Amino acid sequence: MRNGKRWAAAASLLVTLAATGCSSAGGDGKVTLSYATWSDDQKPAMEAIAKAFEDKHPNIDVQVQVLPWPEYWSTLQVGAAGRTAPDAFWMLADQFPAYATGNQLLNITDAVKAAGVDLAAYPKAVLDLYDVDGKLFGLPKDFDTNGIWFNKALFDKAGVAYPNDSWTWDDARAAARKLTNPAAGVWGIAAPIDRQGGYYNSIYQAGGTVIGADGKAAVDSPEAISGLQFWTQMHADGLSPTLKQLSDTEAVQMFMDQKVAMYFSGSFWAQRLYGDQTLRPNVGVAPLPKAKQRATMISGILNAGYAGTKHPKELAEFLIFASGKDAAVIQAKSGAVLPAYQGAQQGWLDAMPEFNLKVFVDAVDYSVPLPIAGDAAKWTGLETQYLAPAWEGKRTAADAARAYNTAINEVLAQ
Amino acid sequence: MTTNIPNPPLRQRKRRRGGLLPSPGWGYLMIAPALIGLVALYVWPFLTTFGKSFMDVPAFGPGTFTGVDNYTELLGDGRFWQALRNSALYTAILLLGLPVAIVLAALIEQVGRGRAFYRILFFLPVVTLPVAISMVWRFIYNGDFGLLNYVLSMVGVPGQYWVADATFTIYAVGAVGIWMNLGINLIILGAGLQSIPQDLYEASSLDGAGRVRQFFRITLPLLSPSVFLVTVLTVISALQMFDLIFVMLRSVNNTALADSKTIVYLFYEKAFVEFDQGYGAAIAIVLLMVIMAATLVQFRLQRRWVFYD
């Protein structure tokens, strides 16, 4: 018995040593906040923002962590479930509902009010994406809209007039046809299965919706089907690299290799396209073509905080700062992204004067929030499986749309 | 060997009984680091996974008990069966690589001085990051600019979209898998080859046996324990394959991915992308049972073909 006590005491000593070993750091009153992101491109800007915040709050140390995109969400989810998530992190609209309803996000409504932040400074469509009964779980960091990225050199070579804001779908199709030159290995357009930059936009341009007013999928409406056909027809006419080619080489890479003349996508490519010296003089930007109406998806990153943080007060201060005016100016200057804070956007336009980036800012006026409903990660994950046959011409767009619509509704009903 | 160790002197044995050494508790304390690691990293996760497989677990917060719902849903899910078929096909492809490894190992043993060089050459993929390997192979397999299609075009074979066309993906990934596993297999088989007594070869050549005959009559039977070990390890690791699919196929718009998922990829997707942890846990448990069954069958079958001297 006596021996038993002795080893128990030794064991408890061991545990105590281990425990104190872990928590000895951070005893000098300094608060450390971690800030997780997924973009290497934006790392310098994020570090500059952290630095600017630290200058104002000498007792707070902000550490920017860049997690690789393929692991970002699993790392965050496991971290949140295991109480080890970063304090601040970037959040996307399709992931947001799970975190908000799971009580994983820090409610900063009161802190925002106390700091006197004017919410009118942010695009309403982006705020709406992250709205839960009027509560604020973060503030918008940036936003993105879509336009036509086009290659002026390829347009000149084919003798086609550049896209402009009067363009309709027919103009886009006619131009793609003239620009396609199989002998030179050039296609008029890249037509991947792309929600945000591609077919969601055309569905709304045709007057359809992805999720109807009743909360159910509406991809099978005649308008939505015509929105899908805009893309499937490009493939049927051979005006785009095939899906297989676009699987091997991403659409943006095809555009950068000057193999496709038009790429409908987001403002977030600006920095990368601008960074390519040989490509830069050839790049042009125009608004997306219209059909029944003009439309573009709008989305944006939210600076959000972890509910389980050790320093909720300091974290709220940081989140407000990171989405505030000073931070927006830093972001805009770096050219990385279009800051959400109104008025700071001129800096972004000035950072890349050769590109007509105003198109993306103007697009806010006719923008539609990215459709989110239910378990969005789950049903968007089924997209390729149901839509690829239509893109590859093995099935009509209408059939594929109806099958996908049923699949979405099954997920939504769960 | 053990018989040669003399019995400990009597006095020493007496002292051990004399109680100068402490209670068994000390023994447990000594093995505690290993035991805690084992429990914390293997036993506990296994038990929680097993428990979760009977629950509906949301992304965050506690789950609710749903009985065998996850399992019945799993068995009725076409995507699960497809993933299982893909994993089985991948495993079969990797097993086809074993004869290659055996012949190569035998050839390397024949090499005199440069043996180490060849071993290193084949072992390099083993110590290289799978992600880096996958990136390189993605380039090799690229349908438009890939090295493979370029080489094929020189001999007049039409190129394919190896990792973008579901007809080829598992085979393409399987070829990479064989190449990645070759190094470790060669080490195990090489060690097995070196334990074969040389005099057997000398005796048989005196009896007029040629190289090929020696290989089938001496090398192969005496190597069979190593071959068995390599087979078991290959099946287990092949059934767990995830990283190659993850990196080689998970590009933005890879339309072949939907039809090329392996069982562990499906697990990842369910548990970490769709946040359906209960369903993911059920997949993990089924995978465990599949691996256990496959291993048991192999141990049963080994009596027929593995030769222990």
C-alpha cells in the first residue's frame, strides 16, 4: 500500500510538470491572437494590417497564419471542435451557417455598436450573406464581383471588337466563335463548371434563381435551364477547351497561357494577372454580358472570430480593425483584393491603373448575393456529378438541371 | 540462442523476491509514456469513432444516437460501393506491382558494387513528400502538355487525359502507387534474399540448374515469407490510399473526381467537407472491417504457399 502511494505521487508530479510546461508562456500580460488565412498572395497585406493593429495596441501580438487552401476548412473545423481553433480567421458564406448555428463564432454585435462602426460602409449584399437575425459574427473584409477578363491581343488578331457594357449573350457567343482558332490552339472562351464566375451569373441574367423564394432548389426552371445552356452551347460549338482539358489545366491558367480569349470570373484574379509582366498589357476587363437582365454574383470574406477564444475583448477589437478603414487602405494598396470598406476602393483601382477594374466596383449595383441554403457544402459538392454530362454533351441541359434540382432538394430536406 | 544463457545465480533470484524492488505500480509508471500514447492516439480515437458511427453528429456540438442508421444509409449508397470498387481496383493494381518488385530485388542482388546506388534510386520516392510526387505526376499525366502523352505520340499512340478521364484515373494513380511503394518493398525483399544461403545456389548449379530454374525453385520459395509480409502491407496501405487522389484529382474542375473516389477519400469528404461525422465514422469502421477481413484471409491462405524452413 505504501508503495502504491509512492508511485501515485510520482505520477501526479509527472502530470503537474507536463501541465506547467505547457502553460508557462504568456505570463507577462501580453495577449497573443492568431489570425488564419488561406492566401499566400495576401500574406504581406495581412501582416501589414496586423502590424498596424499592434502599433495601436502594444500589448497585443497578432500572428498571421497561412493554411493551405485544401486543408483550410478541415483544419478550422477540427480546431473549433477541439477548442484549439485560431482566434481570428477568414470565413466564407457557404461555410458560415454551420459555424454560426453551431455557436462557434464570437458575437461582436455589441463591440461593433460600442466602437461606432457605420455598417453602411459595407456592401449590403455582403452583409446579408452573413446575417443571422441581426447579430454580427464578424465584418466583411473584402468582396468580389464578376466580369469578363479578355485578351486584347487575341481579339485584335481575330479582328473582333472588345467587349463593352452593351454586350448581350449573342454578342459573347458570336465573338467566341470568331476568336476560336483550332489551328493556333486558341479558344474563344473558357467554360468550366463554375458556380460563382459562371453559370450562377447566367441563371440570374436569364431571370432565374438557384434557390427559389420557397427555399427549394429552382435550377430546373426554364430561365435557369437557359442560363445553363449558355455554357453547354459553348462546348457543343467547340468554342471552349473541353472539361477534361480544363480539369488538367485550370481555366485561369489557360487564360494566363493566352489559350483562351475570354474568361468570365471574379475580381480576385486581378493581382495574379497583373503580376504577369508579359500578360499584363494584353488584359482587358468588361462587364458580364446581359440577357433578360444584368447580374453578377457577389461574395466576400468575413473576418470572423472563434467563440472559444481566451481574449474575446481584444479579438473583437482586432476584427473591427481588420475590416475597418485603415486596414482597407492597406489591402487596396497591395492590390490583393477589393476591400469591402466603401471609399477605400479607389486605392485598389489605382494600384493597377492599366486594368479597367472599375467594372467590378460598378457591378455592385446589379449584384446578387451568392445563393446559400441548408447544407450548401453538401449540395454544391454534387454539382460536377450532375452537370458534367450536360457540359460534355452526353445529356441535355434540361435533363441535367432536373436531376441536379432533385438532388439539391434531397439534401435540403435532410 | 536462448538456451545458451545460464540460469541467473540463486542469490540474485532471492533478492528479487525479497521486496527491495517496489510494487507493480512502478512497472506501470515505467510503461506509462508508451501506454498513454497508445491509449490517447489509438484506443481513444477508435472508441470515439466507433461510438460516433452510431450517432448523427453535427459539425459542432454533441451528437444524437441513431442506432445503425449510418450503416444502413451506407450500404444503400451507390457512392460508397463505387468508392469500395475503386479502392479494390487500386489494391489489385498495386498487387500486380509485386512480381515487378521481386524480379527487381533479385536483379539488384546480382549487382556487385553498385547495389547501394540502385537501392537509393528506388528508395527516393519513399522519402519524398507524396504531395510533391503527385504534383510532378499531375504534370506528367497532363492531357495537353504532359510528358507521357508526348512520349506516346512519338510511337504513334494517341494521348489520353489520364487524370481527367474516369476511365483511366485509377490505373494512372495505381501506376504512381506501384512506383512509390517499390522502394520499401525492395528493402524488405532484399533482406529476404540475403538470408537465403548461398550454398543452395552452388549445389543446384552443380546439379545443372540454370538461373531461371534457380529463381523459381530456390529463390521464390525461400523468399515467400518476405513476399507474404510485403503482400499484407501492400493491401493494408492500398486500401487506405487517399493522398494521391486528393492532390492529383482535386483540382478546381476535375470532372473525373466524382467517379474516382477511394474509400478513404469518401470518408474525408463526408467527415471534413460535408461535416457529417457520424456517416464518416461508419465508413471508417467498415474500412477497418474490410482491412481486417482481407488480412485474415491472407493469413489463412499463407499456409498454402508460404514456405518456412
